[in-house]
Amino acid sequence: MSSETTSTEPLSPTLWQRLKQVGPALVLATVVLGPGTLTLSTIAGSVYGYQLLWVPVVTTVFMITYTWMSARIGLVTGQTLFQVTRRKYGRGLAQVGGTFGFLAILAFQAGNTAAIGFAAEALFGGPVRGWAAAFVALALGLLLLPNLYDKVELLVKVVVGLMIVTFVGTVWMVGIDAEQAAAGLVPGFPDTEAVFLALGIAATTFSIVAAVYQTYLMQEKNWGPEQLSIQGFESFLGIGILGTIAIIVLLTSAGALYGTGNPTFSAQEMASQLAPLVGPAAFYLFTIGFFFATLSSLVVNPLIGGTLMADGFGQAAAMDGRPVKVWTVLALACGLVPVLLFKGSPVELLRIAQGFAVVAFPVLGYLVLSIAGDRDVMGAHANRTWVHGVALVGYLTILGIVVNYVRQIIETSWF
């Protein structure tokens, strides 16, 4: 019998080939890992030590699940989330999702713009509002360039590498209590306030607005069903990096500040307190990491909002298309205006931003959950039972975030 038969079966991709494909999920990770995530992780560590370490671990699992579901929608259908929504539910729900998604991005963008100003001031001196305006101008210049996706992916890969080096370097200098950290992986709440803080962390590390954008990134990469295996690995690794950095920040705060009698309520305060406790190198490492985390969010966040708004109303949703660029510029401008006019605490500005942002979560979460589990749309690639179970628990978390937002409105007497 001849041994010259040539197999036509595709070879499984090697680990190196899989690593080279990592990109879209990193784009999402750099958006989610912004000033809100870093600030709340810092507060959790300084106030409760390692006791809430389990929170970013669990919410990262939810974020991976919804990112992977969104990616599968794009890969299997060849359409964006709102294109499928119009086919399944009609134009109205797509328009609601696009509008709320855009409004959420505006809220996030105000926090990102404020944070980049404060990070730049800490590193270089000068006026906060001046730095904020300067970096918004730089972001605008980048976002108006042609062939945008390749440039954005390169930027986020560099930024993620720098964040890993700076934040890992900081926690190495601070040190951690391994036994206490292990105990913090067991779910529990020290007190009632810890429940609300945990929901705040969930709102920043588990962002449905970012997760749904994965369907659009599949279109930018021109990927189809043949990339399902690679994209599953890519979602796990890219979003896993997000969760790891959030955990590292919490570990740094717990190791350096918990039990000192000086709890910290912002990432900037923690950077300032690291210098006398550990040395000036720790201050600069942490601040540089915070700077690049904020810079990447500043650039990519308005792009997500522009895309959701354009697609929600049936306009072209490609990065290089005119509708996306117009809405993106508007998001950048709307994020800058309140920073130039706002006179209060930057931490309060971030809290207000995160509060407004969660309005979009229930609508977008429902669309991803319902479409990814619909066999008429997804065929054999619909959610398996265990995936759907994890996603349902994630959706309950989304509803908890919204309840926490309503609580904040009542307590602060906005009405």
C-alpha cells in the first residue's frame, strides 16, 4: 500500500502562531483596564487588604465569557452585533443599544480624559487641563489616520507590555503576603460597604460595552469560522492579561498600604504613598503604568462608542469609515469638555462616569446572551449549557451593578 498519500487536513496552529494572532482581545483589555479599574482596585487593597482579591478573578471569568460569545457571533454570522439584532429583534432595539452604548462611552471618556491629565502632571508637572487637552489632540490625530486597526493593535501591544513591566515591577518591590492572598481568593464580604465596592470593581473589569466590540474587531481582522479555535485562545489570553494586571494592582495596594492607618482612595494617592514606603522607583513605576493604562483607554474608548452609535443606526461600522470617525471625534470632544469645566475631585468625576456607564450594560448583555445562545442564528456554535450557565450568572452580576448604581443615585440625592 502506498505511503505517499498527502493529508489535506489543516494542521493545528502552534502556540507561537496562536500568540501572533493575539490582538483584538488586547484592544478590549486596554480599554477596560483604565483609571476606573486601577482606582477601585487600589481602594479595595488599601481598605480591605487581600479580602476582595477574588472579585477581579471572578469578573475576569465573566468578561472572558462575554468577549468569547461576542467573538463567536462575529465569526459565525459574519455580521456585527447590531446587524444580527436588526434581523432578530428589529431596528428599534439596535438603535437603543447603539445610543446607550455611546452614552456609556461618553461617561467613561470623561474619566479617561481627567486621568490622563493627572497622570501626566504627576510625571512631568504642568497644568492638568493642559495635558488633558494635549493628549486628546494626539488621540484625535491617531484616530483620523487611515488603516487604523493595524495602528491601534500595535499601540495596545506596546502599552500592554509596558503595563506588565511597570505593575509587576511595583508589586515585586512592595512584596505580598502569599498566605493572606490565597485566603483572599475565597469569596466573602467583610462588611456591607465591601459589597458595594465589589460591584464597583465588577462594573470596571466586566464591561459589556467593551465585550460587544469584539464582534466588530472580527470584521476588522476579516476573520471567519475557521478562526474559532484561535479566537477562543485569544479571548482567554487577552482578557486574562486584563484581569491579571487588575489583581496585581490590588496586591500592590494591599501589600503597601493595608494596615498602615492611611487607606488610599485613588491610584494617584497610592503612587504618592509608595515613594516614602518603598522608594521613589516604585512611585515612577506605578505612575508610568497608570499613565499608559489611561492613554490606551483614551484612544480606543471613543472608537468603540463611535462604532456602536454608527452601527446602531445602520451606518457603516468600519474603523476607517466616515460615520465611525465622526462619532469618535464627537466622543473625544464630549469627554474633554467636562474636564475643562469640572472643578471638583477627579475621583468623584471617575465615580460619576462609571455610574452613568452601567446604564448600557443590561441591554447589551441581553443581546449577547440571547444571540450567542440562539441555535437559529449560531447553529452548532450556539452556547453550550455550561457556557450559558456562566453567562447567566454574569448577567445577574450586571443587574447587581445596576442596582448599585441606583443606590448611589439615591444616596447622593441626585433627584
